[in-house]
Amino acid sequence: MDWNKLQAFYHVVQKGSFTHAAESLRVNQSSLSRHVMDLEQSLNIQLLHRSRLGISLTPKGTELYKFVARTLEEEKRLRERLYDARTINQDHLRLAVAKSYDLPFLTHLLNGFLKYYKTCSVTLDNQPAQGHASDYDAYIGPGFVRLKGYIKHRIYSYAVRLYASKKYLERYGVPKNLYDLRHHRVLTCEENEEHGVRDWLSRLDQLHRLGLKFALSVNSSFLLLQAVESDLGIAALRDDFIKVYQQSSSCVEILESYASAEKNVFLTYHETKAANPTLQLLRHYACKIS
């Protein structure tokens, strides 16, 4: 079971509605609803009764809710024990990060982590996407490591989606389908093979024979995000960019049914590092905010 989807279900039940849960978590309501529906489909059971008056738990939903609540409480106690253990002079982490995977979620993660655990410090080293964690406390990137003795934990996931600014859509209209993109300014990014942004957009173009012509091409995801926020056109962006900068971003998702498959990012470390309390603090903090 996907822990992110379990947490989405838990918060919806806690708040009593998808609307209140989305506001509390500062996430898109449709994304939250999709997480719960995916969870129900993967388990092949109905967890919630939905009506105009709100939501209520099914018997199976009640059972799962109690399980998630117990797990979260246990995670909280473990985090507290690990926090107490961080005085064992292991409060510095050296992290290898796959090229491009350090942005933007990792920056957001470390910002909160270093504020919460003030005695910890972190060194980040960019590594090729096919590097390994042997010379570091941990490695953050795709889950390719299959060497014996390594432990992997998924810390977040992202998908590629189509976005435009509110002002752009007000001026040029909202595309009703993919073929409407022919009449809009489509922006793209030449770089970021790890992001998969251009590859996904190109496959979408070829699969549906859209014949897209890119009005602007840039060489970084941040420039692409800035171009969209400057009302220059429509682009495929990683949704974790938007989640991290949601409060200040003017981006709006369009054509929601055409999102890419989710890609997972993992925290990987050798089993000999498993007892490092600061590493475990980072892992649990990542799970908490992802």
C-alpha cells in the first residue's frame, strides 16, 4: 500500500471532508480525491460513503483508519526516541543526490528538517543519476540500487502535468482537449532527462499526433516555471515544483486526465548506516511532509 495515499485517506477522515482536508494540507482537492480513489481501487474495497452531506466510513474503512492512526502514533513515538538519540555525535549527514533530484522537494525537505533539528547539519553532493551510496551516508534519487545490503525508502513521488498561468488562460482561454494545444503557445525544456519533462511531452505529441510547435525552449526547469508564471504559455512541469511553491505560484493545472505516471524518488543507504539516528530522523521527517 502507498503510504502517501494512506495518509491522504487518514486526513480526509480526520477533517470530515475532502475540502477541509485539502485546505489543511494545502493540496489540490482533486489530487487528494484521486489518492483515495486509487487506494480503494488498489485494495478493491470501498473505504468511504460519499454523499451531499459529507463522508462516512465503511466497516472496512474504519478498520483501515484505525490501522493508519496506530501507525502514525507509533511513528511519532519512534521519532521522539530518535530525536532523544541524536546527541550520539552522529548529527552530520553526507548525502549524494542524483543530478536534478535535489530540486525542488529536497530543498523544501531540508529547510524544515534543519529548522526542526537545529543541531543537525547536511552536506549535499550532486552525483550522476547512476551513482551509488557507498561513499555517503545516503543517496537520494531513483530506486535503481539493487546491491546486497542496501535499504531503500520512497520519500516522495512526482508526476509531469500541464500548467498555465491564470492570466494566460484568462487571455487565451482554457484548452478543452489536447488538440486545442495547437492553438496555444507551448513551452518546453531541452534539459532534465531525469525529470522526463520533454520526453513525456514528446510522447504525448506523437501518440496523439498533435503536431505541436514549441514557441519557447529553455534549458532549465526553473526557467520553464518562470516562463509559465510570466504568462508566456503552457508547459509540462513536475507537480512537486508546484506543490512546493503552491502559495506563491500562479500556475493552474489543465487537462488533468493527461498527467504522466508517477515517478518515485528514494532515500537509499547501506544497512550499516541503519542505526544512524540523524539519518532515521531525516527519513521519518521526509515521510511526514511528503
